Amino acid sequence: MTPLVTSAVLLAAVTHASWNAIAHRITDKLVGFTLILTGGVLIGLVLACFATVPAARAWPYLIASAGIHFVYVVLLMTSFRLGDFGQAYPLARGSAPLVVTVFAAVFAHEVPDGWAAAGVALSCAGLTGVAVWGLRGRRPDWAAIGAALATGLSIASYTVVDGLGVRASGSALGYIAWLMVLQGLWISGYALWRWRGETVAVLRPFTALGLLGAALSVAAYGLVLWAQTRAELAPIAALRESSIIVGAAIGALFFKERFGLPRIAAAGLMVVGIGLMLHTG
């Protein structure tokens, strides 16, 4: 990974944590994700006017990815509804590189070395710490933990699908443009049906915040897709999840969620594991 690719992925990590925080901040999750994804459709249509249409062989990946993103959004909304941002976000994002490492080996023939295997082990330990910290004798909220881990599985799935798709597309910009359009149309249609004549009134109070989230979302994933055309999938997925620390800080600073030294240590362990996955020998 070149310094330029590394910088792009790190910027994607910050913007990704930021738009997720915006989605969590809007109390009605359907309103938040409707604004973010519909804004993504509008941005995608604008980008499509200036980008090359993806090659025919990329469209099966685009369609599959749009379906996986639908599942991802439903799971992410559920995670944010059931758990703290400071727990749900690290679990969802931290579990994804572990699965991407396996998927990339199977589907893209990018086999990890010993350093990556050690990173997987450390990240798993960190994930466990993030999940169980704060229980204080209470039973784990398995629904919240399960939703976050399922979200991580969906993230890993679309990461690999899009990694293969953008490489086949011949145009990273064209791929992200049409992906934003395809993945956002379903929620736009559902919102119009759900709120009917009241759609504008329901969305208006959060429009500015939601559209900011949309811009950050497109930027975050666009940077990742561009990077996936220039480096292997697993290291990019791993580096991208440095957003875990950003998400933890946002949860503590803006949502007044108690993070505590043990969870900071657990999140740090995840980042060390991600760093080992990035080691090139």
C-alpha cells in the first residue's frame, strides 16, 4: 500500500465514523437512513454524469452489492437501536476485517501470512472485550451483540463483492456512482410509501444533517473503492477499521457514553491486530 492509498483509506475511516455518528444522532433511524441514502442517490446521479459507465461484467457485482447493502442498513439500524454507539460501532466494524481476510482468501485468492493470522487472533480478543465491557454482573445483551456482529458479516460481504466489482468495472467513479443509486432507490421508494403526503414534513427537521451524512458516506466508500483498485482487499479493510477509535471517541464526546479504560484497551487491542494484518513482512 502506497502512502497515497494509505492516506485515502485513513480519510475514509474518519468520514465513515462521522456519517455513522450522524445516523445514530437522528433519533428516528428510518428518517436518518432515508436522508443519507436518498442523498446518496442524488450525489450518485450527479457523479454518473461525469463518469464512465461500468463495464458489463461489473453489473452483477453492483446488483449483488445493492442487495447486501440493503441487509447491511437494516442490521445497522437495528444495532444502533439496541446498543450504545460506542459498543455497536466497534463490534460491527471490527469484526468485518476478520471475515474479509477469509473471504479474500477464498474468492480473490489473497492468502494472509502469519502476521495477518496473529492480527485476527488479537482482533478477536479485542472484540470480546468491547462486547462484554460494562456488563457488571448483568447478562450480555445478545440481541445487540448479535445485530452488531451480523452487521460486520454484511460489511465483509459487500467489501469483497465491491472489491471484485470495482476491479472489473474499469471506472471506480462510475462504480461508486451507480452503487449509490442502486442501493438508495429502495429506501426512497419505501419512504414515499410509508409517509405518503407527509414525507417532506417528516424529513425536513433533519434534512441538513442527513445530507451531510450522505456526502460523508459517498466520500468514505468512494475512497475505499478507489483504494481497492490499487491494493489487496484485506489490508484495506483492516486499515479502514481504524475508524473504531474515531467511533469510540465520538461515542464518548458527543453521546456521553461511558467508554472506560477497559474498553479503550480492548479497542486498542483490535487496532493492534488490524496493524498486524497490514504487516507486509
